Amino acid sequence: MNHNSLSDTLLLNLGIQELNSMQEAAQTAILNDPNVLLLSPTGSGKTLAFLLPIYQMLEVDKKGVQALILVPSRELGLQIEQVWKKMNTAFKANVCYGGHSFEIELKNLSTPPALLIGTPGRIADHLDRESFDTKNIQTFVLDEFDKSLQLGFHEEMSYIIKRLPKINKRILVSATAAVEIPKFTGVNYPTVLDFTEEEKINENLATRIVVSPSKDKVETLFQLICSLQSEAAIIFCNHREAVERVYDWLTKKGIIATFYHGGLNQDERERALIQFRNKSVSYLITTDLGARGLDIPEMKHVIHYHLPVKEEDFIHRNGRTARMLATGTAYVLVTEAEKKVDYFDYDGFVLDVSKAKKLPEDPLFQTLYISGGKKNKLNKVDIVGFLSQKANLGKEDIGLIEVKDFISFAAIRSNKIQPTLLKIKDQKIKGKKYKIEVARSVVKRE
């Protein structure tokens, strides 16, 4: 199969008509040049830009890991794995990250994937234990390497690169242009693909200023949410404390929301994202941790409860909307008294939301928690079959299903959740009884 028809098949699997100009340039450069530096805005499709050529370079008859992708966060790693799965290739991929069961990862690596994705700390641990062989790794990607450097992963990354003797292809990826390439990467005189200027003039993104009459902006935020006609939004705050305070306040006002920040444990973070992703919750309140690397759908609305100190963080947040060819709006909440940031134009279009009082409609779905997953030999087909047969649910009643190692989550139409729970109360999935209940929300720590 030639490269063009091969690419077309993979794009079809992803539901994409054609590659954008950045992805086409990346594909050509990665296939032909040894060192590539790809700079492109958040949401422009960088993951596919390097996964497609990696796929074309993998060899069917070669055993062991052939390509290694290092990422700064588990969320980004899982997102890359998700794109790879959708491509539906014959090659296995695994993700390794801190907080994930080491035993499960060792078991996964005992049948080595062609593509290994991981955080620097966890991959370094596996190299220490010699969990996988490095002799066939020829392609190495540092995704969001600027973020990995900010997080202090210099030593781990340097250690990993020294342990990869056969690399002949190095790809550095970042959403930010002003970043220095560390010597330890071995990337000298790379082919530079700089698409960051395109983000400065995103014509699909509208910006609206929302002025809060009081120093505390929560009432104005509530009115803004009421004006969005029940459409989902991400709300960015600068600090964890603000995230939880805004969450508390909105919840008391009857808004169904969830929150996400670095103080939550891995399960809580995952649960928040699953409920937001599957439309059980319409509003996600987060720190800048939610600005990059999360597997969440395209948003129409991004709300800046606080403006970040740095312009690049503002750009990353806005990258959650108006992606590819879609349109979106960024709302900036300001007060007269607050300190101004120098990168933002405060003379823009002001939106008056003071009349909006109607609460958003409740979410279409609620999430069912199931106490079994991949390691219990459950998959999506089993869960859909169970819900269709035992609870008489139609296709339109079942939303997104996510199967983890030992637990699963299924989105069910809100009006069908109680009848479903009654019908499946004593039923078994594949001959085994599992605990099934409405998934709880992320709980705030006192």
C-alpha cells in the first residue's frame, strides 16, 4: 500500500478528511530528516502530525519497542494513546506513568509494544529495571518538551536518551516558540517547522470582556454561564483554592459542574474528566493544568475567571476552543480594581450578562460506575450488550463508555438512569456480578 492510500485509511478511521498544512509539512520532514523541531499551537493537531509518520516507519517483522514518546503528564500520554487506538493500526501501544500500577505496566511490557509512551520518571524507572529492550528504538519524540523542562525532568530525559543507542530520528514538539533546545537531546541543526504565528491570528476565535461590578466575580460568572444556552464550558482559575471556591459557589446555585487540579489524586482527576467528556457534567473548573494535554472534546466556550500572568498560558487556554475549522469564544472576566496584564487588550467587545438568570438545563447523561475493567476481561461491547439486553436501553440511551484496567464508566441518558439501576440490580455481566452504581463526583478535600 502506498503512503497516500495508507494515510487516507488512517484519516478515515479518525474521521478526518485531510491533513492540515502543518501536518503535511511535519509528515514530510519527519520521514526525510533526522532531527525535527515542530512548533505549533495547542489544538492544531500535533499528535497526529508525528504519529502518522511514526506509523509509516514501524516495521512489522521487528520485535520490541521501535518508537518512544516522552510526555510531561499522564493526561497527554493517555491522549496520544487514544489517537493511536482510533487510527486502528496493527501495532500495539502502551502508556507508562507515575501513579499507574507498576505490575500492570510490567505485564504490558512483557509483550513489548511497537510504540511506548511515557512520563520521564516512569520510563527511567523501567529502564533501571530493564523492563524493555532499547536496541530497536530508532525514533524518539519529546512532546511538549518545554513543559517537561519547566517541570524539572532534565535529568530523567538526559538519562533516558543516553540509554537509547540506536536512535536515528529525533522529534521535538512544542506549542511555544521561544524555547531553547537542551544539549542532552542530541538535536543539532534540526529542520524547524514553526507554525506558532498562525495562532496569533486565529480568526475563528472571538474574545468577549465581561465586567464584574464587584471585586468577587462569582455572581458575574454565574450570569455568564446562564447566558450560554446550556452549552458546555471550561472555566480557568489561577489557583487551586479559587477552583474549589468557584466550584462550591456554582454548585450551591444549582450549576452541575466538576473541578480539576494538581491537588487531586489520579482517580479523582480521571473521574472528573470522564464525567465532563461524556456530558454528565457541563462545566469544568480548572487551573492551567487543564489547558494542555487533556483528552476532552472541542469546546465552544472558554472562560477566564482570572487572566494568567503569561500570554502563552492565555493562548494555551484558548487553544481548547476554535480548533481546526471550528469557531469559539473566549470570555475574560474583569473588575475595575484588578491589576491589568500587559498582553491583553481591555478595550475589546464588552458583553453584558446582567440580565441572564435562567439556569442551564441539566446534563443529558449521568455516569454509571462498574467495578470491572480490561483486566476482568470486560470491554465496551460487553457493557453495551449488557445494558441493551438487561436494561432494554436503545443506542440513543447509551453515551460514551470508557473501560479502564479494573473499573469502567458508561454514560446513560439521565431520564433512564433510575429504571436502568432497578433492572440490572441482580444481573451479571459475562457470568460475574459487579457493583454498578451512579458514579460519584469529585469530592472536595476539607
